[in-house]
Amino acid sequence: MDELNVIIAGVGGQGILFMSRVLGHAAVKRGLNFIQTEIHGLSQRYGSIHTEIRIGKDVQSPLILEGTLDLLIALEPLEALRKANYVNQRTTVVMDVHEITPVTAYIEKARVPDVDEIISDLKAVGAKKIITVSATDIAVEIGDPVLANSVMLGAVSTAGVLPFSKDEIRSSLSELSPARYRELNLRAFDAGLKEAKDR
């Protein structure tokens, strides 16, 4: 693998930075360069945000050009659609199907597309594969909606895109998790592995 381009998209409070750290940790343990941008967007809870990650032996710049994405990890469906301009025929999308309606949609009484429409739109722009998981619902069942990011890491591990194994990602998650959340994060990761579905 020369390089892998990844975007993690979601809203404030979903743990996107933690997910980036886990993937970076796994990459560095594999001897790969890992470069990421700072979080782009509103950092407050429910503001739209994303981070761009590049993994490879010789990656230099953290910025990803439109139409060159290998993996889109979306913690919210509408946030996946917002990144459609990066999607191409080699892009795998891993998406939480739990919707968080933007405040602006309430204010403007705008219609928000549903999950099936978003999946159709991503396929229309050429997405190679779309994997969905009810990450937030699973996290709530485990005990905390904040665990959705760990569920998503498990789902991402099934995609076959990253240059490291599910065991390496799980190990990095374990090492980086605070002790009091380690067991819950690992349970969430394992649930994501099991519940991810190809669409």
C-alpha cells in the first residue's frame, strides 16, 4: 500500500479525535506514516466536523483531494452525504445509521434525506461498498451512547480497507482507552464487528 486516504465525519461530541488516535496508533505500530489534519468544523456538541487522515510509507501532506478517498467513516448519515464529493469508485463507506437532525433543519423546516436515500446517493457517486451499523443504538444497549465510536471502529475493521488487522485495531483501542472505559470500549468494538452489514 502506497497510501490510504481516510475521512472520519460526524458531529461534535462523537469522539472523532479518539477514533483518529486509535487508527494512528495502529498505523505507527505497523511502521507506517500517519498524518492527520486538525478537526475541521464546529467543535461544540452537534456541530458538523471531520478529520482527514493519510496513512502510508511516504505520505507528506494531510489534505485529501476530492475524488481520492479510500475510506469514509461517518458517525451520522447526513455527514456521510456531506463528504460525497470525496467519494469515488474505490471508496468504502462505513456509516452509523442513527440520525442527528441538524438544528438548522429545524429552524428552516428543511427536509432531511433518510438513510436509504443517502445510501442511494453515495452509490450514485460511485461508492465501491457501503457498510452500515446501528452504532449509537448498540452503544446505548451497552450502557453509554458515547461508545458509538468504538462500535464504529469494530465495523470499520470488517471493511478490509485498512492496512492492519482487526486484532491490531482492537489492541490499540485497548491501549488508548482509559482504564474505567476499557472493558466497555472492547465490548462495543466486538459488537461493531458482529453487527456491520453490507448495503
